[in-house]
Amino acid sequence: MAADKDLVNYSEDHELNYCLRSAGKRQTQENRDALVDLGRQVKQNLGKRVLTQDDVRGAIQNNDDLFD
């Protein structure tokens, strides 16, 4: 299991902002909302209950058109 610091808590704006900033995306409410929706889809697709920073980074890169 990944360490807590490697997991993404989708209810914390600062964690969502970190993911967006790491991917070179703007830290807007619209982008955070898109990331939450994308996270739900990725969790379902991967069959995971929680996602790691790497999972989220990959999802952002694969769905670049969702973010500004």
C-alpha cells in the first residue's frame, strides 16, 4: 500500500491544486471540479478505492483536453 503522502484526497483543494500545478495546469475551481470527476472515472476503471499521485498525473496527461 502506498504511503498516505502519495495518495490524493479529493476533498482537499490544496491536494488537487498540487496535482494540477505538477501537471502544469491552472489551479481554478473549474479544473479542480474536472479533476474530481476524472478521479471518479479513473478509480472505477482501475478498480481502486484511492489513487496515488502517479495515477492522477497519468490521468491528467491522458485527458489534457479537460483542463485549461
